[in-house]
Amino acid sequence: MIVAILSDVHSNGDALEAVLESARTEGCDTYWCLGDVVGYGAEPDRVVDRVRELGAVTVAGNHDWAACGKVSTRQFNKNAALAAAWTATNTRKDNLEWLAALPLVETRDHTRLVHATPSAPEEWNYCMRIDDAWIEMKSFEEMICMIGHSHYPGVFEKDGDEIRYTRAPSLRLREGRQYLVNVGSVGQPRDGDPRAAYAVHDTESGLLRHVRVTYDVEAAQAKILAAGLPPFLASRLAAGD
Ligand SMILES: [Fe+2]
């Protein structure tokens, strides 16, 4: 099985199409989506329709549930809260219902899928440091847990009583070790690289690759501005921050 793992699409239809084109070239036959399908960007229906069409196994992100009123935006910054309110009124009812019904956790092929952290999926915490990873890696039994949420791709690898962190573009996942993989963000990367990010996992060979894809950033920005969304949500796409 060759799996494309996507996260944090954030209503960026142009980035999603470029990633799906790349995934076809990579020979991906399975799609997993780690949440935050919507929020920030201007094309919620386009991306939700596409993810539904793909039949991607999908878990809920905080922005997905904010758009359908299941998560309060009190903890959101101003731009995120404005975007959530805009998304709530600019997304078809059937797509909002689909987002509301997403589970917090799924498990497929020895891999746990969750948007934020496996220890407390509904608290929307971040796992950024080795200290965080020690807590998180005690909270799942599978060999691999895939997450998004921080928009920052990287891998924690637990080997015996050591946890290492790597941002290497490819890594072979080995039996007997445990992995916490952040696949980065399709629609709003925040690691200084504006290209869309996703991961490809060959479950036979164990090879995991972080893939970056150039897309039409200006087209996505123009749609955000035309929708009346906060201009910062457009400008940050060019900076990748
Ligand atoms: Fe996100």
C-alpha cells in the first residue's frame, strides 16, 4: 500500500489539487487526512468535496469542529476566529454535517491517526519537543502515530529508551521502534517553506517521505482577499509562516 497522508488543507483548493497530482505521480493508492480540512482559506466546499470524493480516512481538526459549532473559537486568535465564522456561513450544510461527524481518532494498518495529540485528542495540544514526545509516545500502542496541527513536518523516533527528532526528507520506519510523524500542512505551511507539504508512506518497505509541492500561491491569495477574509491569511501563504 502506498499511502498519501494529508493534513491541514485549510480550504486551500489550489494547494490540495497540486498535492493530489503529486500523489498520483507517486503511485499512492490510499489517502488519509488528519483534519483541519477547512478554516483560513476561501474554498471550503471545494476541498471537502474533494476529500469526500477520494474516500480518504479522515479525522477531525479543531478548525473543522469550530466551523460547525462543536468547538468554541474563544481560544482562537482574531484571524482564526473570523475565518471560522466565515467558513460556518460559506460551507454547504451537507459538508458541515460531514465535518461535524468526523471522529477524533482512527486506526489503520498499525497506524493511529489524530489531528493534535494521541494523549488528549480533544484538547488540541501541540507536540513540538522531545519532552512532549515522551508523554505522547506512551499513549499509543501502534508502531506509528500520524499527526498534524502544528503545520511543521518532522518525525520523533523512539528506539529503546531514546527519542530522536528528525526533519530528514525521508526515513525508513523499522520494526521494534515507534514513530510520531507530523506530516506538515497542505494549505498553510509554517516552516518557512511556502510549498504544500504532505507525506508518502510505502507500508511494504517502511519508507516514509515528506514531499513538498509548488502550487499557485497567488491564486489562493486572490480568493482569500476576494472573499473578504483577513489579508494576513493571504500574505502568510507566500512566506510559509
Ligand atoms: Fe491547522
